[in-house]
Amino acid sequence: MRNRLRMTMALAAAIIMTTSVTAFAGYAKEEAPKGPLTSDQALEVALEHSGYTKDEVDVIKLEKDIDDGVEKYEVDFYVGVNKYEYDIDINTGKILEYEIDD
């Protein structure tokens, strides 16, 4: 009986660890893009953060810029009368700054 309980606990622990490692590995892949971002990827980052799709926004502006040695994309778009402005690090995909003007 004890052997069976130990086997069951060992199996449960193995399943939990495998699931955790797999979930973490998937998350790490999403968070760390390989190489510099394209302008389309920078737009995707901004849209995902804002909760809108490309079809829902107007007047998209994408420009490369360098601020204090950091390469970034400036992504601007409108949803109705609201203007969304994002600065996104080209190398990491991290949102450096954003502003919503209404």
C-alpha cells in the first residue's frame, strides 16, 4: 500500500513539474523575440496592449528613433478621437512608454 502511494505521489509530482516547465518555456519564447523587431511586430505589441486590432484603428504612424542610445519604434494610432502613442524597444519588444490622449 505504501509503495503504491509513493508511486502515485511521484507520478503526480512529475506531471506537475513537466506542466510547469512546459508552460514557462512557452512564456519565455513569447517574451524574448529573436533579433530586432520589425515595424509590424512593434505595431502588434502596441495593439495587443491597447486591446484593439489593426482593423479598429486609424492613421497608423510607425517610425524608428534613437533616444539615449536606445533604438525604438514610435507607434501612433487613433481609435475614434483618442490618440495612442507608444515607444517600443526594437531589441526587446518592451513598451518603454505609452500615452493615451482623449
